[in-house]
Amino acid sequence: MRVRSSVERGVQRSQRLQRFFSTFPSSWPGIGLLLLRTVAGGAAASQGGSLLASSPEPGVGAWVLAGSAVASGASLMIGLFTPAAGVAAGVSTILIALSWIAVPASSVLIDRTAALLVMTDAAALALLGPGALSVDAYLFGRREITIPHDPRGIGP
């Protein structure tokens, strides 16, 4: 049995953190991610709102599903906790589209094909990250740490 050193454990931990917090691309790629987030989040949030508005007497399941869709859609639009919000938005959107909850034909719920496209978009966002134009980038973005020179000459 091989015992890993603290350096090896530190490298693995930093790789996991790097995967969760992406590189936050800016410029045109950042704008592209902003557009993707807006479309997927808006579709998920409107899907949840439409479910509640079109159900005559929504039960607990409808409230939970619609609440999850609205919350994850709003989080995805602003870019807050994007990987988790992308997964939640995709799952809730497809569950609403495949739902057993009866809704009137005049409701504005998206069909299964459109829900599958939203789910794919949300999964791509969960894998790519939010981009530089997001709350995640503001909260967790790369930081430059400036270490002042020690005037006493102590240190490296």
C-alpha cells in the first residue's frame, strides 16, 4: 500500500478545485457563455413559472419541481454556482417536460424536444463554467496576490 505525500494530495485537491472553478474566459467567449446562461436559465425559470401558473391546484411535487426550475434558472442567468445550477436547471426542465402533472393545452410549457435542448445547454454550461461576466467570477475568480518586498532583507 502506497502512502501519498502531502504534495500529491495538494495537487489532487487543486485539480478538483480548478475543475469546479473554471478559468472564467472573458471577451467574446465570455459573452457567448453569458448568452448560453441567459437562454438556458430563462427557459428553465419560465418553465417552472408556467408550470405553477397553468396548474389549477398545484401539489407539493409541482411546487418543488417548479421552485427548483425557477431557482436554478435564476441562478444560472446571473452565473451563481453555475455547475450545480446547470445540472439542476437541466434536470428540472426535462422532468417538467416529462411530467405526469396535467396542465392545460393553452399553457406555455415547452415541449420535450425543446426541453432536451435546454437540458443539453445547461449540461454544457455545467461543464464549461460561467465565464467572466458572472457572479461566480466576481466571488471565486482568479486573484492576483502581491507580496510586498521585505525592506529588512529577511526572506527569499
